[in-house]
Amino acid sequence: MAGRSKGHHRRGAIDRLPNGSLRVRVSAGLDPVTKKRHRLVEVVPSGPDAEAEAERVRTRLLNEVDERRNPKTNATVEQLLERYLEQHFDGEATTLNGYRRAARKHVLPFLGQVKVGQLDADALDSLYAELRRCRDHCTGKRRIDHRTRRHHECDERCRPHRCVPLGPTAIRQIHYLLSGAFKRAVRWKWVAVNPVGQAEPPAAPRPEPNPPSTAEAVRILNEAWRTDEDWGALVWTAMTTGARRGELCGLRWDHIDLEAAVLRLTQSVAYDERNKHWYVKGTKTHQQRRIALDAETVTVLASLHSRHEQRAGQFGLVPAPDAYVFSPDPDGACFLHPDTVTQRYERMARRLGIHTTLHKLRHYSATELIASGVDPRTVAGRLGHGGGGTTTLKVYSAWVSEADQRASQALFSRVPTRPEGPQSRQERAKTAPESPYERIAADLRAKIASGELVGGAPLPRVKKLMADYGVSAGTANRAVSLLKTWGLAEAARGRPTTVLPGAAERLATEEPAPQAVTTPAKSAITSDNAPPSSEPVLLEFEVRRLGESIRTFTAEADPTNPEHLRRLLASTIRRDGRDSGEVLDYEMDVRSSSGELLTTFVTISA
């Protein structure tokens, strides 16, 4: 029997239990659910400091009550979810059905009897871990997963149980359900904070659409039409419009304008699990979409409409203007059930040996549109995606990337040939010196090539270079350094700089400047049709290999400058994937912007 309450003149009570533990009780008003007195209760184990600890617990509980941080009810998670889903959830009925299924199978068996004030992030993380282990919440013992719960003879469909984790998307939906329910609990002041916000659901999986290939799509269409023309029309419409299965089942004839080739999607068919019936509702994203139809789809739907009228006439019926397009009834009075469509499609795919689903036709429509160059915003409008194309880009990013690559290749074939990059400063100085030290080095290089400065002979000293060219010592030293860089001079410590032996021979064997050759049979540049020399103009080029045209392009060049033409021809040879040693196989027609042939250029070096 419990002992007499200590501190009964104060708020709260501390009772001694028969086992020596202390029970702390603090009144927290009326429970809004049960309408009974709500008390906060906590038990302190027996021990030498039990009374001091019980006093601290009493003070903490009183502070929570005074600061309104205490749970206001003993209601359980099951009671919270029931009230939230029954009275305050304002989403779609299909979403509500999914939440009820998830709560019944995955939440209530583990957390249903936990008080809302005691649920914490640790309990939620444990729940998510269990869901990732096995979606059937097995105990780890061996068992058989039977094909049905009814009495039956086991066959190959009754197999040993294998743990399959619940997917990240399903776990995230459970997280959203609990988060919404506890937001209401905070608003109702059942709890002070939302514990779901401290738990971490799994990351959202990356979308990986897997549409059927073009060859598989052809096989699917052929099989559908071979089976039933009406069934073939449904599969064709799903493939060309990208509509959801519920939207196809809810499509009516007054939503289709065959003359204008436009189809409107305004409603969908869904299943109410609670009332066990199918019903018509708005589309998933509450959008009314207008989809333009191609000529072939218009023909398919027109033929379907004619068959419906003929079939209804055989029974003495007249289809209503708003009859369902895809219907099991002769007059189109009733819609097809989406589950029926899905099951029939999957059976057909299994017969063909194709691993796909009806929803993959929606992916097929989207990916084909993107691959053909349609912008994502237009694709999003046809599919009914929200966010102005954000969802489309997220789901079909791989196909957008491929379309972008094809666009870049198309642009590459249209732009002019990329000009050659500039020569390095050291190489340019050999033939086109600009700075004073470059001109000095080029002059000395010419003297070496002509034999005026022979191998082993000393170069003019710095002072002489300063006097001869009227430059500073620094400029003269830079000229000598440039000669060393070209491999024409050498210097040793304590010795004058000399010309390298064999330098003249190396200069003599360097690649000569290409010479432009005009084919006699072709018209050449004359003084009448040639632009002024050294003045690049916009020209048209056609490059042929062994007489076969391989590329045409437009570029700015001086038609009288063999170096310009050589570079353009060399660039084209590289783009053709050939070696510069095959340059004699190529020739290049040079035309003015008006199309007049100026010359045919060939070269002996690329």
C-alpha cells in the first residue's frame, strides 16, 4: 500500500511505493481527449538520494506545467493519427488512402500505444531502421510467404520469406504523415515541440526513368493492335500523349476536338479504399491540360470513335456526347478501371518478355520529346508536371543532357572553322620580329643561315651589339638569350658565347614555307578578282579528299596569303581524322562571298 503523500500542502505529490521507489505526481489540468484529470507521473528508483531526486523531478514537472511545455494529454500516437486523418487531413482521397495503409501496417504496430508526449527522435529513427530491414516486419524466423491468406494448395508461388526493405520514398511518406500529425498536435497544445522534426528520414532517391526502347515500343504496339484494336488505341494514346493511367480512363469524347487536333485532360479515375469504389476526381496536380495531337493519333481516335458508334448501334444504343473514350460498355457509359488497364498491360509485356510497366509509356513520351529537341517547359506542360519544368529537368536530366550534346554537335557543323591559335612568341620572332631584341636575334639568325657566322665562331659581344643596333645592354642580352633558346648558340662560364656547330645546317633543313600552287585547270586569282593583299575577307571554302568533298565552311582569310590557306587546310585535315602526311590527297577551293571561284589551293606540307 502506498505511503502517505509528502509535501501535500504544496503543488504536486511524492508517494512512496511498496518497493521503495518514489512516485512523483503533478496535476496538469484536464485531458482534452478524455476530459479527465491529466497528471504528469514519473517514478524515481529507490536509493540514498531518491528523495532529493524526487524533489528535483517535482520541481521540473511543475516548471513544465507553468511554462506550458508539458504534454497536455495522455493520448497515444494511434489516437493522434486517427483524429488527424479523420478530421483534419485536407489532401486528396488517394493520398489519404495511402496514409491510412502506411499507418495501419508500418506505424501503429510499433508506435500506436506510445503517448504523444513520450515520442522522440530516437523512437522514430528506430522505426525507420526497422522499415529499412524488412517491410513485412518479420521476426527473423524461417517462414513461407504464401500466395494468398485463404485456404489453398501451395505451389511455386509460395516461397520462403526473404526480407525486402521498404523503399526510401515510402519511408519518407510515413515521415510526412507523422510530421503533419504532430504539427496539429503542437497547434492543439498536446505537445510543446514536434519530435518528428528531429528525426532524419532517408534521402530522396534519384529519379531513374527506364522507358522502353524504340524497338520494344514497336513490339508493344504491334502486340496491342494484334490483340484488340481498342486496346491498341489506348496504348497508342498513352504513348503519344504521356497521360497518366487514371487520366486515360477518365477521358471523355467531349474532351477531344478531332478537327482542331486537341485533347483536354481535366479529370482522373481513382479508388476509394475506405468506401470500396472507383470515382472520378481532378487530375493529380489539379491542372487542366490541352495536348496537341499529331495526325496519326487523330486518325487512331477517329477510328475508335467510329467503332464505338457501330458497336452501340448493334445494341440499339446511342453513345452520349460525353461518353468515356475507353469503356467496357458499348455506349461508353462507364469508365475502365485503372487497375484493369495496368494488369492487362503487364500481362502483355510478360508475353513479349519485356520488363516494363504502363507508367513507363509516360517516360517514353517524355524522353522522345526531349530527345527530339522539345524544350523541357513544353514537355512539362504535356505531362502535367508542376514547377514550370523543374520536375521534368530533375526526372529526365540524362535525356536533357543528351539532347544538349546533340544540339552542340549540330551547332558545330554550322559554325566557321576555328582559327589556328597564335604562334608562340619565340617562334613568331623567327619570321616576324617585333621587339628590338627580337629583330637583333632574327638578324643574327639570318647571318648564321647565310654562313656569315659559322659554327664555333663567337657572337658579337654585348657592347658591339649595343653600338651596332643602338640598344641597351639588357636588350642585347635578351637577343643572345633568344638565340640560345632557338638552339643556335651556346655559352660556357668564363668563355664568350659562340655559334653552335651545325647550326647553319639545321636552319637549312628546317621546314620551308609552303608554296601555293594553282591548278592549271582551275581559275586563279587575278588582279581583277583578288582582294587587296594582306587584307582578310570573308571567304567560302570547300575541301576535297581524292576528289570527294568532305567539308564546306566559311572563314575570314587573305586568299593571296599561302600561310592563311595552309592553316585552314591543315585544320580541316585534322578534323577529318587524317595525318598531315596525307596532305597531298587534299585540295581546297577558295571562293568569294558571292560564290566566284578564286583559286584551288594545294600544299606539300600541313
